[in-house]
Amino acid sequence: MSERKVLNKYFPPDFDPALIPRRKGPKNSQQVVRLMAPFSMRCNTCGEYIYKGKKFNARKETVEGEDYYGIKIFRFYIKCTLCSAEITFKTDPKNTDYSAEHGASRNFEPWREEKAVEEEDRLAKLEEEENNPMKALENRTIDSKREMDILDALHDIRARNARNERMGQSDDLVGRIGREEVVSPEEEQRRREEEEDEKLVREVFSKVSVPGAGPSRRSGEDGDETPASTIVTVKRKADDIEPDLESLLPESTRAMVHSMSTSLQPVKKKKSGNSKSLGIKIVKKGKVAVTS
């Protein structure tokens, strides 16, 4: 069993392949090949449709007496899938295709018919232009008009693409600078008016601090009371002359501020570093006497 997988066979030293007799087969021998149907066809015996790509075990032979510029032509034999009738077709190297020969007819293929019709129309048009110069001039005019239309459409497409590209570049530029939005003149005027109104309000209403108007608070180590200042919103006239602060206060507030300012006494600060507390007496002549 292992010898069937051996690739190198043994040849004796006296082996001579020239002494092997040649096997002579029939001149037109057939080979069994596996192929697919090259086109869709219909059996002429039973009417069965055989689609393109159907696989068959076919017999292949070389057609005697036929070739195309030295290229051999082969014939294939298959059997119908329903009635087992024999069907033959050949290679067509001229058109790089296959042609049905016997037992089946090729189905209609519209694209092949379109090519034939186009070729016939082209030949007829050339013949008509040769015989009728006016027709040739008319055809050239129609062709030139078609070319102009194509060029105009191409120009429109290029202009549209260029405009879209410019818009894309402008969008990128706006994105890089913070995407500043375009403001209309009406929006700009309204924004300017709002800024002027806000500036006028800041000039009319101002906040000033009034010392001693608020509740007192304790500060320092001795617990002295220090009057706190209060933020008061004062309304003034919108002019260049700034009035006095006391003239803007009401009478009650003005009297209260006056009374508190007169009643407050200056706070005496304790002298730090008293020499008596340390037992040191300083003499003017520069002598220092220590007391016990």
C-alpha cells in the first residue's frame, strides 16, 4: 500500500525507453472531458431548456478539414438531460465563441442582435453620406451640436465641482478661526443699540461703599468694634458732572452717618516694648542701670 505514494520508481541499468513499442490509436480519437454548456440552448427532440453553465461529461474530437488560420476547431458531444438525445456544438475561433451544430438550437440573445443592428446602421449611414452630400452635411451638423451639448454639460459639472470645493474650503477656514457666523446689518444694529443701553444703565446706576453705614464688627485682640462699610446703589444723572455723595443720600441716612462719625472715638493703640515691664531703665547719657 505504501508503494502507491512513491514518486521515484526504480529503473534497471539496462532500461532503454527507445525499445518501448509505440501505441497506435485511431486517427480521429475522442476524449472524455468535463465541461459546462457555453450558451443556453433548447433540445430539438424534447424541447428541454439547457441553461448556460450546466455541467456535462462530454466527448471531444478534432474536426477534420476545418481550421481558422491554423487554429484547430473542436467538436463536443453531450446528451440532453431529459431525453438523452445527442447534442453537438463546435468552437468558433473567428468570433471567440461556440456555435450550435446538431441536436439543439441556441436561445435568442438580444445583445448579439443589437450589435448586428448597430453595424448595419453604421454601414447604411456611410453609404447614404457617400451618395448624398447634403445628408452628410446634416449629419455633421447634428454631430457638432451633440458635441457642443456634451461640452456644455461637462463645463457645468466642472463649475459645480469647483464651487463645491470653494465652499468646502471656506467652511474649513471658518472652522479653523472659530466658525464665526455671518451677522446681518439688522443684527449688528440691534447689538450696537443694546450695548449703548447697557452703558447708559451703568452710568446712571453705580454702586458706592458708605463707611459706617453697616453693622460694626469686632477686630483685633482687644475686641474693639470697627464699623463696616455697606455697598449702596446710587442713582445719578447721566451727565458729565458727578455730584457729591452726601447730596445723593436721603436725609435720614445722612443724619445717621453724621451722628456715627461724631460718636466714634479714635482707638488708642497700646505701646509695645515697655521698658518698665522688663526692669530696664534708659539713661540719656547712654548708661543703663538695672533695677532689682
